[in-house]
Amino acid sequence: MRRKAVAKLEPVIPAEILERAKRSISPDSLKKAVGCSVCGGETSGVGEEPLCWVCRRLKISAWREMEQQLPVQE
């Protein structure tokens, strides 16, 4: 008995998109990531400021506290 010949399948994702995706997660781009501007920790790259998730949460908490205190002072 012979096996059926396997037909060549066309790629689902175009080659140029696949190549761009591979370049976007290359180790070189990951090494360039700057640490947190406050504590030097690892940043996620989300947002404009280079902050780690802990410092970002602390900043948001400080904003909330300031917003709650402003009406009391007026």
C-alpha cells in the first residue's frame, strides 16, 4: 500500500506579517527595555512613562487620594 501524497498547504498568515511579528519579539528588542524610572524594576512598556506595575499602581492611588482631598479643602 502507498500513502497518499501530502499536498502542500498554503500558509494562513502571509510571510511578511509573520516576519514582522518575529522581529517584534526578538531578544534584541527586549534587552533595550528601560527600567522603571522610580525603582529601576522591569517595565511592561505600557503608557508613556517608564514605570513598573507597582509604581504605576502607587501613582494611581496617589491621584485618587488627591482627588478625594481636594473637595474638603475648598
